[in-house]
Amino acid sequence: MEHPPGGHGGQDQPAVGEGLPHCYRHPGRETGIRCTRCERPICPDCMISASVGFQCPDCVRQGSGTGRGPAAARPRTLAGGTVTSDPRLVTKVLIGINAAVFFAVLGVGENHLLIKRLDLIGAAFDPALGHSVGVADGEWYRLVTAMFLHQEIWHIAFNMMGLWWLGGPLEAALGRVRFLALYLLSGLAGSAFTYLIAAPNQGSLGASGAVFGLLGATVVLMRRMNYDLRPVLILLALNLLLTFTWSGIAWEAHVGGLVAGTVIAIGMVHAPRAHRTPVQSGTCALVLATTVAIVVLRTMSLTTGG
């Protein structure tokens, strides 16, 4: 787009008594806002939030490397993620996947065939198949598929409400990629800890490990932002109370997810800006490596009879 002559600096200033300047992209609109970088007047339709003030579309494009000139400061989340127009997109997609798998389980039926094929189980003999099944028998995918698997309506309802309430603010604060890493690694850690502690033939399923990871991350984020921690700590205490008093709950997944989510969040929101990416990536890699080590050691123990 061509710019009007003299589009920078003082030539945009109106003469005394002429009123407000006009947006450089929409000449018919008066405005009192200027781009913090090039100082050209911009109307509300052209204003793009930056780390400080607003920038015009041209300066934002230059900052992303699609134009000429020095890079403009692009708006970022607290953890360094990209600010997006829909800060709940990943949260919505995750809820959609969980819901789709739930309805698939209902649709298949047949004595919970899909549950038997996808839930988290260490090692057990399946009479229908005539052989052993489980993570120890090479079905490592169960560590992931179990995270999206629910059987009762109340189970998925509680987990999805937790994902919605906790996921939105966390996704907005961390950015999409970091939030997705937090969710998946927390759920995977919960599965690994269940695999390590629970009986080999004990089945487990649900997104609770990932949701507890989000709960731990929320505590870290609120402390980082100096918010009142009492509400979220009360929520955490109530959930832990239910975890250890309500029968039929795989407490191992809750604890594993909570610990992993807390560690990952500390690395993400407290990483120094100058070394943000290495610290955040290193924290995620550490949690993943620990999770893999737990799975490998447990598998060796089960397969060798140790």
C-alpha cells in the first residue's frame, strides 16, 4: 500500500485549529492515536496492540520480517508466546478431541471394546485375544490414548469443566504451543506414574492427570502475577481430598500430572527473558526424559520379573 507523502514525523501534525489528524490508511477518519514506532496517526481499525501502546499494520509486518526496516516489538504473552485472536483455541480443540473419543466409545459399545484397546494398563492377559496386553507388552501408545478416554458421563464432564476453566487463562498467558506442551506432558507424566505405582492389571483412563497439571501450573502462574492464591489453593486442596478419599480414582495420575505441570510452569513463567527458549525447552525436555525413564524402568521390571 502506498503511503501519502511525508507520512512520518511532524508532517502529519495538523495546523493550529484544524482539529485531529486523519488516519494514514483511512484519510476520512480523525484520530488521536499514533503508532508508537513510526508515529503516524491510526484509527481504531488499524490499531494493533504491542508490548507498549499500539502499532500500525505496516510496522507489525516489518517486525514479523515481511517488510523492510528494523523489527518492531511484537506483542507477546507472559511466557513469550504469540498473542492470538482466540486465546482458547487449543483448549477448545482438546475438549473436542475428548468429546469425540467419548462418543466413539459409546458408539462402539460391545463390552467396552474400545476401552480395552486404548486404556492404560501395565500388563494383563486378555481372554478375548488369547494373549497379554498392556504397556509392558509393547503397547506404549496406551500412555497417550488413555489421556483422552472416558467411560462415564460424570467423569468427562468434571474433566472438561476443569480443562475449560483452567485452560483458557493458561493458554492466554503461555501461548498455544507452550500450553499444548504443558497439557500433553502433564498427562503423559500422570500415565507414567500410574504405570510405575499401580498394579500391572489395573486399568486407568481419563484426562485427570493433564487437568491436575493445569491446576499446578495455575498456582505457579498466579504466584508469578502476585494474585491472591487462596482460591486456587482451596480448589487444589479439595481436589486432592477427593483424590485420596473417593474410591475408584487413580491417584497416581493426579499426583504425577500435578508435579509435572508445576515443574513445567515454573520453567515457563520464571525463565529469564534473555534465555527464555532454552530454559523452557530444557524444562519440557527434562520432564519428558524423566517420564520416558520411568516407563522404561517399569517395563524392564515387569518383563524380567524384578
